[in-house]
Amino acid sequence: MVPANRTERAVSFASDPYVVLGVARDATELTIRTAFRQRVRQAHPDLHPTDPDAHERFLQIQAAFEILIDPDRRRRVDQEPDQTWEEARLEAERRRAQLSRRRRRLKRLYD
């Protein structure tokens, strides 16, 4: 069940996925995975239902992880960071909209 106090708003992305996960540019896959798990625990909306910004932080952390864990996307973000990060931001927005539609359908179904 989604808390009633959670509002829909745009995800504001930091400028660098390395900063979002708190890892160095030469971080290994294991370091990236470990940082991701730690950050997700701190921002997961189900673990912090009273925090209205938890969902946005969660989406940002997830997008940063998806970029850095894929060698091709990571190489691209190192070469042209703005383009790759913009693609990740748009993907997060698409997921947010999809989740919002699901919530509305469930609300209609159970209310």
C-alpha cells in the first residue's frame, strides 16, 4: 500500500552517477554493487514510508547503478556523461509514470 502523503514529482538527478553511488571512477564491479546495496537500503521507499523524497532518491540510485554496472554504458558515461545520464533520467521518469498508473488502477480496484 502506498502512503497517502507521497506526492508525484519529477526526479532531480545529480550530475554524476559516481557521486550518486559514492564510488571512485576506477571502482570495481564488487565495489559498485556494495555501494548500491548500501544506498538502496538508505533510500528504499518501502523501508522509509514517511520520507516523501525516498522514492526519488531510490530511482536515482537505481539509474546510477544500471549505468555503472554495464561496461558499455559506463564507458559511454565516462566519454559523454550528459547524454547517458539524460537517458537514465528519462528511463526513471518512465518507470515513475508506470508506477503511478499501477497505483491508480489498484486504488480504483480496491476503493
